[in-house]
Amino acid sequence: MARTWEVPETFLFGPDKAQKEVALDLYSSVEGLGIVAPHGHVNPGLLADPQARFLHPHDLLVKHDHYLFRLLYSRGVPLEALGVGQEDYDARAAWQTFCTHFHLFDGTPSGLWLRLELTRLFGVTEKPCAANAGAIYEQIDALLNTPDFTPRALYRRFGLEVLATTDPATADLSQHARAQADGFNVVPTFRPDAALHFARPDWRTNLQALEQCGGRSIERYATLLDVLRERRAQFKAHGARASDHDAAQVNLAPLSGGEAEKLFDLALGGQLTPEQAYRLEGHALFDQARLSAEEDGLVMQLHLGSVRNHNPLLFRRYGPDMGSDIPQRVNWTAGLRDLLAAFGNHPNFRAILFTLDESTYTRELAPLAGHYPALRLGPPWWFFDSVLGIERYLDAVTETATLHNTAGFNDDTRAFASIPARHEVWRRTVANWLARQVLRDILDLEEARHLARLTARELALQAYRFDSPVVAPVLAAST
Amino acid sequence: MARTWEVPETFLFGPDKAQKEVALDLYSSVEGLGIVAPHGHVNPGLLADPQARFLHPHDLLVKHDHYLFRLLYSRGVPLEALGVGQEDYDARAAWQTFCTHFHLFDGTPSGLWLRLELTRLFGVTEKPCAANAGAIYEQIDALLNTPDFTPRALYRRFGLEVLATTDPATADLSQHARAQADGFNVVPTFRPDAALHFARPDWRTNLQALEQCGGRSIERYATLLDVLRERRAQFKAHGARASDHDAAQVNLAPLSGGEAEKLFDLALGGQLTPEQAYRLEGHALFDQARLSAEEDGLVMQLHLGSVRNHNPLLFRRYGPDMGSDIPQRVNWTAGLRDLLAAFGNHPNFRAILFTLDESTYTRELAPLAGHYPALRLGPPWWFFDSVLGIERYLDAVTETATLHNTAGFNDDTRAFASIPARHEVWRRTVANWLARQVLRDILDLEEARHLARLTARELALQAYRFDSPVVAPVLAAST
Amino acid sequence: MARTWEVPETFLFGPDKAQKEVALDLYSSVEGLGIVAPHGHVNPGLLADPQARFLHPHDLLVKHDHYLFRLLYSRGVPLEALGVGQEDYDARAAWQTFCTHFHLFDGTPSGLWLRLELTRLFGVTEKPCAANAGAIYEQIDALLNTPDFTPRALYRRFGLEVLATTDPATADLSQHARAQADGFNVVPTFRPDAALHFARPDWRTNLQALEQCGGRSIERYATLLDVLRERRAQFKAHGARASDHDAAQVNLAPLSGGEAEKLFDLALGGQLTPEQAYRLEGHALFDQARLSAEEDGLVMQLHLGSVRNHNPLLFRRYGPDMGSDIPQRVNWTAGLRDLLAAFGNHPNFRAILFTLDESTYTRELAPLAGHYPALRLGPPWWFFDSVLGIERYLDAVTETATLHNTAGFNDDTRAFASIPARHEVWRRTVANWLARQVLRDILDLEEARHLARLTARELALQAYRFDSPVVAPVLAAST
């Protein structure tokens, strides 16, 4: 028989008893605040359409979550057994497989999020295992068919103040418009990666999509830049406050105009070397920063340092986002030098830096953010959005950069229903970390309460320039 | 007068009092388990010969332990004063020198191991110092001449279930056979470094030894590979479950067959550049992985990232293993890419990764092991086999890779008598770390107990494919 | 109304209650020890002249402290508003601006130092804020005009045993002589960077200053080396025990004599490439080490790894030391290899290593210092001279290198009045760290007390070869 499963009041606090008490005090003061979600990967269609529904428990909770299935894959579970990459599969059997291996997530952030999500949202009272998998499936499935569990109902229940999605440069944005028209503060984020990753095999295809969207052919780099400028304006008109950029290395260095055009020519001809592609991408990212500083003020998010699709077998079979993106060493100090020389002191420019190389926290990122007015540090990203990851981040960056130079929290999730759980783990872990500082007389209680409030909500609003609402906010909570 | 020296029941636990209690509960549940030692450097001759004896306390405990004498050397103690590298020396005087400086090891892993070893095994009740050095020497020396302190008696007393040694490709393995014939589960590990480090000055000599052992001349790389294939089979027939490989960098990238032969030709002619040697080694390691995946299933241990013999003065005077091997930065994400593309999803292949670059724990190793089914993370290695080193490791890898993707513990020691102490420090430190997770409600007590058992013994058995015994196990403990 | 502001007896201890008690015991045993300040940037003129006075609170505490104004700059405060780089400004208005933003320093090392300094030294009882800024200014300003607050009075009150300044090779050293003549143990440190940074635009100007100081023209590298040798001797005659060196990378590799002269020729002609400058600097640093080992025994401090003046706008406007020096990744294992092969075992040579790349603590620095007799690890430097920075350092280096291979503490400050605060944070943090080891039975209380004394004072004296006083010590404390 499975054990009782619950979330105690002092969840994640301690280990010291006095620390638990102070942490609970701090957490209580922020527990009820609205949720600001300025960066994530939720499908905007969920909130555009009042009729949108979640398909079933396995689709909602497992099938699309590469945090979960990459770990199961590492332990020998075939992806097919989880329905991953399959149209037609037995969802209940896949859920059974998932629950049978649920203990593998003990102590992982996914395990903590699921514990919060299953108990709080769906009222599950037993830890999933082989024996209770079926019953839990039915319990959740039944709830998903009730009006309280539609995406829009959950948006309200979660107390979301704003939800930013991440969208290709070619996105039509009508879903965001529809959601906003009904009072949901769902805004797009401009992510032009597909057009700027010149070395990708599908780059030409992506460029064609952009040509279609931009209404003209793109035969020069300058034209590409113009089309992207127009798209940024469209995004901004739909409430976007930020752009988002992915690259395997930190490199934002401008080329001469002539060289950029020459490399773009080679790219069109499919003759770009990897080194040339790397330099052209650096130039293109620099130009996106220039647009931000000199024209539209979109906050530039830099999610850098991940080698995408490290496992070619899985990439060939299933495509991207299969949990085989692997971080590598990066160099922010050198890679941002040209960018910061140009725009680091510019009042209109803001970049938020996200790293997967924790050795750069104290060596590069905190000193950079503790000096340049244009920089903010993004919260611990991806593998580091975890209790210990958050603690390492706070330990590493606050003494040099201070929390004021961070962007607060963002959940970065494509799993809509996990949003409150992720913010709760962040808020609890921060509260416990602050409690430790209080017990050591590094902060007093009032200072800690102020920082708890900032990190829970306000810093995210400020960093992403959401100080004034994009659309009138919907009523939060208690629906 | 020296103080009383003892090991309290809650040794290494805390600092929180509640944490000590939970840690003691967890540790108690694994304290009595047998010891699995799947990687180390014990001399197999100790267990092959029933008449084998330890020479004397200084030879057993100090002279061959570069963890000890490198630190003393750093503090100005000449190696000669410790008998290092000397045939003829005054062992009691050397021991006196060691004990005079014993306080230097306060707070070091060596200090903790010696405290456990001297108190538990030899009944020493005072911390060594100049005043009591002679008496302690005589006390230990007397015990070493009793039947309870022969290597075979200690093997039984320690509760060893299996002990893997590390052996050159040319080892004749008869000692392992003799030990096994008498019921001692002592197995070899295949370490072909001498034949694959093409840039070493003694490579030609090493190759000749392999030619002798393999019964034919080796004039092509393909022949070298054939001879190694045969030797691997011999090792496997003697119970080996693993190979072991050392290199200063992470590089396992195949060359074309033609290029490998060309470089091998240059190596035979002594004309290989360092860069060519590096590439040929990478090719040769890749081929060892191929043999594992496609032929014999020997688990591939990769101990990578140490610059050997950094101090040329000591190397000229005393040879290798003088405590002057210094780690350097490595790149697992790039260096394993070809290997994992080829065999990372192969059901027969397994690699265990050991690093001296802790910055790779969260950035590279945990994401790799949390995705590829073929990978396991080796325990904290060498300088990091310490209380704080273990804690950093657990903090860094478990949230992303989970303990299930680790290889449990191995002691990696050449000091036979220190084996139980090293496993005890591991088990205690893990118990205390798990207790912390329990107090924060990240794990419940049952989950923590399960993980304590796994890490203490089972994960090592599984990772090294010792699930079925190599020879019938000898009776453990209580001798 | 501002809150009461105080420093409790157990400041920085805990969070565990038992840990606080042991930490207080340990700290009490070192609290009263004299202060050894073997590396810093205090202006020797403050102590040379009995009439020297501090200008006013803002000049003393804010204007010259780039730890403070770089953070304020990052939060949008213009440097002009703080009087930085300005001759003529309203000090009270600048102080008002500073106090208005004082809360930004909550939890930072600067905030902790200021709390200690303002409460202990100046009797401030409220945390600075906009409302009380003026009153605090007047309170401190009044004290600065009393005889108890002259630099010389504070030197005695602080219990300084020795204070080393950092001085260019061209310094005339008469200020040190005057201070010493009056019984103040103020010694210079030889820092020849200006003459050895061959790629700096002002290198030729710096070389001319050295020619003037050395009394001859410098047209060959060999002459440069001779002049520096003579200057080292002058420094030593004035009590110097150390040299100090800054470079953006770790590189101490000798060239052939012919190549060095050739590169020096190019430098004179302004034709050195950055790569050539890098190599010539490495050669010149190697030669400074040779002078230390073979001639004068000055301890070589290596402060390596900072990219100076990362922000060109601020450099153009205000010059260096504006808080925009940003660390980068370094490689000690490779960069020191030639140096250590030559002098790592030399009884006369000593190098103290300072890093801004914490990933090198466990990977490179602790293994190097735990082996080479010539090496000591400098205390956590700059951004890492903080509670958590000190804890990371202790955790990372002590198990492998031991505290005995460290150089104890140095405050590295240009803020004379902050010296006691910085040493107190170090001593308290070490005491708390040792207390944790005591509670886990890793150290006993006697061992911990011994290490507390070593780290508080003795290791610094030993590392910098201050075992015998340079001049007769002045009477410390209680003026």
C-alpha cells in the first residue's frame, strides 16, 4: 500500500529548527502574491480559445516534459513506452510506466514539482507507484473534464498577473490578441533564432517562412535585419516586452557591414563554414541588441551555452527537445565585451543573462551585473531551477551583484499546470536562504522581508519592464 | 601528554542535532553491509599468497601513500626523511618524522581515515605525535605479526565481497587466479595505458612488453588492437568486469583507419608530435570503447584530466606517483561527443566517468549521465574523496542525474588497510547528506533509507556488472 | 524613523545554536590579537606625516571605494552624483545620495564592513538612510577632527603590527622611512606592473619614469631587468618583504634571451602585437621570480586573472579602478608549469597565489599548494573577501592543501579605516567554519583553537616572512 503523501507547512525549510521558523515567517509574507511569469514556453493557444482543454493526464504531465522522460530514458525506459514522439499510443499504459518509475524522481526538482502539483491541484494523496497508477490517472482525468480545470480557469486560480510565451519571429500573434481581448495577460516574446542560426540544415526553410511573413524576399543581410525590425514592432504592439536568444556560445561581436553581407551571401549559397556561421550569428545578435537599445527597448534575454541535440540518434528519430541538450563551458567576460562597450551604459538597453555554466556565477556574471547598469542576472536556469541550484545561485551572486541586479524568478516551463509549483519552490527556497542570513545577523528580519517580496514578484516585473500592465489585469486567485 | 583519541557514534554527522539523529538512523542501516571495492590499486600478491605479510607500520601506512607524503613535502619535509623512494632506510625514524607532523592532517581526509584505521583496526588510543610515535609503532608492529593481521585475515574481517585491482595489459593474472582458487573474490581490471600513451618516452619499451605478452611483433595499429582484444578476453576470463583509462584530457574521437596506421608508423619511428599523439590516443580509446560495446562488455572507466608528473625534479629523482599529478580543466561535453554518438545508446556499452574538474559536475556530467543510458558517474575521485568533496558531489549531481545514475562508491586506494575507513567516511557522509534532505522534507525516511542502501553497496555492484558473483563469495565479517 | 543598528556578540555565527556557541569560544580566543596587514593599498602618506588628517566622511568612506560606487552605478546612480573623479563637488550631497541607497548593500561584504566600521569606530547607532544622512555625516566629521581619529592614532587603536602598502617600482619610499622612523611598521611592496605591461598605451611613459628613477636609459631588456633588480634592493632596504604582480592571465614562461631582447626592441618601437606582449610579460614575470629565488627572497604575490577596464566608456572618462575590472577563466596548472619546474622546490622562493576564478580552488590551486613547498594560497580575493566567499574558499582548499599552506588573511584595502572590520569578518567567519568542523567531530576544540590562532595572525606573518619584525613594533591597542 502506498504511503500518505503530503506537503508540510515547512516544506523545504531547515534543516535548523530556528531557520524553519524564520523561513515560514518570510514565506508567509509572500505566499499569497500574484504570479509573474515573464519567460516560459506555454502554448498561447491554451488561453486564446475558451474551449481549449487539456487532453488527458499523461499528455498534460509527462509526454511533453523532457525533464521527466530524459531521466527515464537514462535508466533504460524506451521513449516509445512513454508515448514520446508518437501520435497513437496507449496513454494509460504510458502513465503506468511513468508511475512505476516515479521513485526515480525522489529528490529531484521534477519530483518536488509533481508532489506539489499532484497534491495541491489534483488532490492526490498517495505517491504514485505501479499499484496506484490507474486510480490516479482516473482521478486526474475526471478533474480535467470539469470547468474548474480549463486552462483559463487555472490561469485565474493560479493568480497569474502576466504570462509571457516564447514565439518564433514568424508567429502570427493572433492567439495572444484573443487571450488579451478576454482579459488574459498573455504576451509574446520575440525569438528569432530560426532565422539567425545560419548553420542549421533547416535555415533556408526558416528564412523562407520569414520571407513569407515579412512579405518580401531576403537576399541581403540588411533586408533580414529590416524584416526582423518590423517583426519586433509587431511583437511589441502585441504586448511583448522581451526578445529571447539561444546560442551554444557567448558571442555578440559586430562585423563590418561588408563582411556581414559577404557571409550572408555564403549562407544563402549554403557555403558558410561553421566558423563563419558563428561570426555571422554574433554579428546578428549584436544587431538585435542595437535594435533594443536604439529603437524598441525590448529586453534581450540571452540563454547561452547549451549544445543542442548532443545525441544524434534521438535527434534523427524524434527531432529537438528530447532532453539531450548538454551545456558547455562559456566565456561571458570576453563574449559580451563588444556588446557592453557599445550598450552596457545605455539607459534604454537591458540584457538578462542566463547561464548553464555555474562557474561563471562568481567569476563573470556577478561582477558584470554588479557593474553594468544594462545587465540583470536571470534566475537559475533549467537544470539549476532546483532547491540546491537556487541556493548555489543565491550564494554565488548576491554578495557581488545583490538581488537588486537579478530578474527575480521565471519558471521557463512548457508545463502550464506546473507554474505555481515552480514559483512555490523558488519562494520557499529563497525564504529559507534569507532565514539563514537572518540567523547569522547578516540581514535583519525587516530587510529579509523586503528582499522576499522583491524576489517573489517585483524584480520580475521591473526587469522585464512590466511596471505598467500590458492589458488590464484579470482578477486573480480564489475563483 | 597526548589526548584520548576516539571516534564518536555520530562521527561526521551534523552540525544540526536533529540531523545527527536521522543520520545515525540511516548509517546504522548500512553500517554492517559487506564492502564492494570495484576499483583500486591494491597489490593482488597480498591475497594470492597465504604467507604474505605486511612489512612494518611505516611501510603499511606511510611510505607508499602519496596523499600523505605530498603534503609533508609541501611543508618542507624531505621525501628521504620518510623513506620514500629508498630501499634502505630507518623505518622507525621515518615513522617518528611522520608522527611529529601528524597534526598537519587535522581536518584532511587522510587524517580522518587514519583516525578510523588506527583506532578501529590497531586499537591506538592517542593521536600520534612526537612523544608517542615509538610506542604506537611497536603496538602496530606487534599486531602485524599475528595471524589476525595477515592480508587474507583482514580481507575477511573487512567483509569484502569483491576487490578489483588495476593491472597493466601485460599482467599475467596468476595472482588473481590463486586468490580466487582460495575463495577470495579478487579480480583484475584491464588498464592498457602503457601501450596507448604514445608520447611517453617509455612507450616503445612498453610496446615490447606487450609484444612479448601477446606473442607477436606489433608493427601496425591493427595488430596492437588485436593483441589488446586478446588480453581483454584473458582479463575477462579471470573475472575482470572493467577496463580503466587515464588521460590528461577528454578526447575519444575516431580517426580514419588510414590515418591511425599512419600515425602509428610515426610513433614506431619516434616521430609523433604531441598533437598527433593526442589524436592517436583518442582514436585508440574510442576503439577500446568499441570492443566493450560490440564484443566483451567490459565496463569502461575513464579517469581523465590529470597532468601527470607536473614536478619534473621529483619525476627525475623518484619516478611517477609522487603526489605531483595536478588536475586541469577538461571538456566532457565535446570530448565524449563522438563516443556517445556511437555507443551512448548501446545496451552493451557502459562508461563510468571520473573527474578532477568539479565545475563539470553540474555543467556537463550530471546532464550527460541524466540522459545517456550508457553512462554512470563515478564517485568523487582522489582529492575529492573527502567529507566536503562528497557533499559537493552529491549536491551537484543528484538533482539532475540522480543517485541511480552513479556508480556508488569505490575507494581507489593502494592502502589495503584503509579500505574500511574510506567506505565508512563515504557511508557516513552520504547518511548525513540524506538526513539533511529528510529534515527539509525533500525525502522521507523510507526513501532516504533506500538511497542509503543503494549508495553503500548495490549501485557499485550494478554499475560494474557484479550482479552475479565472479567466484563464490568468501564468508565476510566477524572472523 | 531608522532602526537601532548594532552588532551582536554572535555576529555571523550559526545558523545552528550549538555552532554559535563554539564559534564564539573560538573567536574570543583570537579577537584581541594584533592585526597583520601584509597586502593592501593604503596611502603611505597617511602615516608618514604626523599632521595627516582624513578629509571628511565622504572622502574617507565612499569616494575612493570602487566596491561601493560600482554597485551604485549598476543601479543607475551616476558616478558624478557620488563625487567620483571630481575635484570640486558637494560632499554632503554626495553622502546623502550614498545613504539614500545604503539598503542596496544589505547582505554584501561592504554592508557588513560599514556596519562594523560605523558602529564600532564612529558610534553610529542607526542604519544610514535618506533621513539620517546629514546627522551621521556631522557625527563622523566631528570625530575626524579630533586627535583620536588621525591616521596615526587609528593605526595604534587598530592594533596594527605591520601594514604593507603597494607601490610602483618608481616609488621614492621616503614616506615609509618617515613612518618607520616614528615607530610605525609601514613597509612597501614592490609592484613593477607599469614597466612590464608592455601592451599598455602608457608603457613608454612608465618606462621613462623608471629610467629617471634608475638613472639611466633603458634600451635593452637586460637593462630593464638590472634596474628592477636595483629597485627591488631599495624596496627591501625599506622593509619590503614582497613583490606584487597583476596580469589578465596566468603565464610565467621564459623565452630565450635573444627572443626577449627582440620583443623588447619591438616594444620600444611600439610594434609589439598583443600575443608578443603576452609572451614578453610572461618572460619578465619569470625573471622576477628568478630574482626572488636566487637573489633577494622577496615573496612573489600573483594577483592574476582580471580583465582590467572592461568598460571603455568609464576608462576614457575616469581612468582605471572604476569597478569595471572583470575576472576571466585562468589556467594555473599550465601557466605556472615552467615557473614551478624552475623554482617550485627552491627553498628561497615563495609565491602566494590569488585567484578570481573559484573553479581553480579545488582543481588547481589546492593540489598545487598541497605539493610544491614554494607555494602558499592567498586568502579569498576581492569579490570573494566575503562571508560566503571565505566559506567557499575554506571548504575548497583546506582538505587538500590544509590551512598551513595558506597565507592567512590580508585585507587588500585602500580604505584604511575599514581594516579592523575586514579582519573581524575573516576571523568570525573562520571561527564559525571551524566550529562546524568541531560539531561534526572532524576537529576537536583544541585543534580548532590552534587553527583559529594560525589563521588570525601567524600564517600571515610566516607567509610574508615577517617572522622577525622589520622595525620595532609600536604599541598596539587601547591608545
